[in-house]
Amino acid sequence: MAVQSSASATWTGDLKGGQGTVRPASGAFPELELTWAHRAETRESGTSPEELIAAAHAGCFAMALSNGLAGAGKPPEKLETSASVTFQAGEGITGIHLTVRGTVPGLDADGFRVAAEGAKANCPVSKALAAVPITLDAALA
């Protein structure tokens, strides 16, 4: 069965002087403010489409890696994953960097890196973002 996820955004004004909000239909988090400055000039407050992509990518990657490890008979105790999405005004998203630290009993560092590379290549969000260079730093905790 397919599951559909959705969110909505509202924007008023022009790009640089306007402002908007984004909210998930699920109510998983409150409405968040968007501005051009939040997106392209500072990460001090508010959110950006890229920050939301980073959250989605980190979550998807962690789930894919957990699934791959469990399927290989090495279920993880813990995976700590972060994603960093770089946005350059005038160019768009120029890169994504995933970092993962894992506690996986019975698995060596090389095995963990191989599993992480597989998750990077096969997680649905990575596939959706394939037009952007994605790098990975994977190590056991």
C-alpha cells in the first residue's frame, strides 16, 4: 500500500522581502517561518527548504542503513545520522553530506562503511536527490 505524505507552504511578497510558512499535514511539528534570509544568508533562525530536506535525508538514510544491517544479520544498537545540505544562491542545492556513527555488535569498520554506502545509494531520498553530489562519512562509534 502506498503512503502519501504532504505539507503546505504560504508565501507573501517578493522573494527577498517576502516571508512565508511551511507546515506538515501530520502536525508532527508546528508551522515554521521561511524567509530568503533564512535560506540564503543566515542559519540563525527560521528554517529553509534545505534544512527540511536534510532532516528527511538523515531519517531516510538511517532507516535504510538499519534495514540493510538487519538484513545482513547485524542489527544496529544505535545509528546517529546527520545530513548537511549546501545551498548556493543562484545555483541551488550544490551538495549533501551525510555523517553516520553506528554501534553495531559483531561488525567491523569496513563492513559498516560498505553497508552505509549501500544505504546511501538505495535510500529513497538519496535516489530522489541523485542529481546532487552526495558524500558520506561513516564510522563505528
